[in-house]
Amino acid sequence: MNADKRKHERIKPQSLTANITIFAPSNDSEIHLEGLVLDMSTAGIKIKLFSAMPENIPKSKIRINLLMPKSGLPLTIKGVIKRLDNNSECGIQYYKDNPNKEIDNLLFECIKSV
């Protein structure tokens, strides 16, 4: 039996870098981080951060900027952090208002580039 209970199939892109902006509501500041996309689905994305996430970040809006692996077109995804572990891997759930077509195109390009 598969131990992974995810509802959505995960895609593992190769060498896809993400630029993350966290909008901290408490002081109207922005935190900028970079990381490597480990996997993604139609519901969320898992990123290995290149540097540690600052501590005590409240629930914040997140913007992820990516370049599509084949076309090189920029893509922005909005979300919220769902998980953060000790290895600087964070799971981000997409906001519902992201254009589904853009996320589908990203997943398609990542499948084609594997």
C-alpha cells in the first residue's frame, strides 16, 4: 500500500528555481528567498530553500516567481505556507484564485522537460 495519501499526482521538475516573496502582515515588510522546486501538483508546490526561513513568520501571503522550463515564460503563483521542516523544505498550498490554466501549463512543461 502506498504511504503517500496525497489527492494530486506529484511532478518532480528538474532544476526549476523559485523566487519566493513573503508578505509579512505585521510590519508590511517583504522577505525574499530562493529555492529549488522539489515537486508540485495542481494543489501545491514543495520547495527546498537555499537559506533558512526566518523564525516566527506569521501566516503570510506568498508569491512564487518561476520561469517555465521549456518556454522561459515567467509565471507567478500565489499561496500560503502549509509546512516547513528542519531541512528548509517548505510546502506551499496555492490560493484558489491562481489561474488553473497557468498551473496546468507549468505542470505540462515540467513533464515534457523530464
